[in-house]
Amino acid sequence: MVKLTTELIQNSMQYMNPCRDRELDLRGYKIPQIENLGATLDQFDTIDFSDNDVRKLDGFPLLKRLKCLFFNNNRIVRIGENLEQYLPNLESLILTNNNIGELGDLDPLATLPKLKTLSLMHNPVANKQHYRAYVAFKFPELRLLDFRKIKQKERDEANTLFKSKKGKEMQKEISRKAKTFVPGGNMPDPKVTNLNPQEIHKIREAIKNASSLQEVERLTRMLQSGQIPGQKPLQPATQTNGQQNEDEEMEAEQT
């Protein structure tokens, strides 16, 4: 796993692609999050993030020149808000083979004013009922979905469906199912009996105040394993009192 640093950006391959667009190649570094793209000085039409470990589509500075983004084979589950403020001229977004799960999770992309091509192939969301219809309805300017043209008949049928009473109820349900990530919320109970409520609360508060997704995951693992920040891991209480007494008797016999 490699952090996306200014040095990495400056040392990565840059070239004119077959479409005569200037492209930055950041493939295959296992980058966990998008950051420091201001170092590009907005000099690229295309940036290729394929084969990395990005989990959330956000962290962009204002990139007026950028028209195309590739995020094939990442781990994206969430899409940041207000992307239109930072990517006002984005036309193509390729998210093939990621982990986007719900139709409502796509809504933040609908604000991108110039988006014409979107690929969500091999994402769980692509198997949802009314997937193409929902995208055709929410993205009126989109031309290609999963490299298939959205025909006018398909768009008209989608508009009819989602503007109906039934369709409006479906939209409410879709919105309800969309992921809303709350750090420290709905965390599993620890698998050890040693933690008291105050210690559990301490870890959960640390999760809420975490500054990065990696920190959240580290603290979550600590909660699950029964470890408290700043202390050694706690060992699970696996023996019953009876088993402990038997062990003590065996040790006494051996001595």
C-alpha cells in the first residue's frame, strides 16, 4: 500500500494517449485514498487510478481540465458529496469492478453536469432491480451506461416509472437504503468479556474522532479484539472456573 504523495505523482508515467489527451498513469500502486492531486497543477485530461485500493471517491481539488477518470478494480463503496465543485468538466467515469451496493449510493454522481459515460459493471449495484432505469432517470445527460447507449425510449420509460406514485415510493426506499456512514455507529460488540462499558465507550469515542478511514478501521479492530488504545491487548477469558480449578490441581500433582 502506497500513499499518494506529490513525489509519486511527479514520478509517475505521463503521456499523450490515443485520444490525444494528456494522461497521468497511477495504476497498480495500491493507493488507499485520493489526496495531493493539487500536485498535478491541473495539467491532465485523464487520470488512471485502476488497480488500487481506493474505498471512497472523494479528496479531489479543483481540476477544471480533467475529463476522464479510471477507477477499475478498486474497492470503492462510497461516493463523496459535491464532486461537481471539484470536477466540473468530468465526462467519463469508469468504476468497473468496485463495491458500490445501492442505487441511492449513485446519487452524488448525478450532480456532475457534463458526465456522459459511466461504467458500473461488476458492482453489486448493477444487479439491482430497475438499475438502468434509475440511472437513466437520475442522469438525464448520460449517454452511455456500462458501454451501452441509453436510448430515448429507455429514458422515457424510466421517467414515466419514477414520476409515478409507485416510482416516488420506490425512490424513497432507494434513498433509505443508501449507505450513511457514521464513524463509531453500529459497531459490533467486542468478542471478549474483559471490557467494561467505560472502556468500550472510550474506543467508540476515539473512532468518532478519527481523522481517516484507516484510523477508523484500526480502532474498530481494537474494539473487536478487546484492546484499549494505549494498552496491551486483552486476552479472552476462554476457561471456565471449573477448567481453571482442574488445571491448578494437575499442576499441584506434577509438583
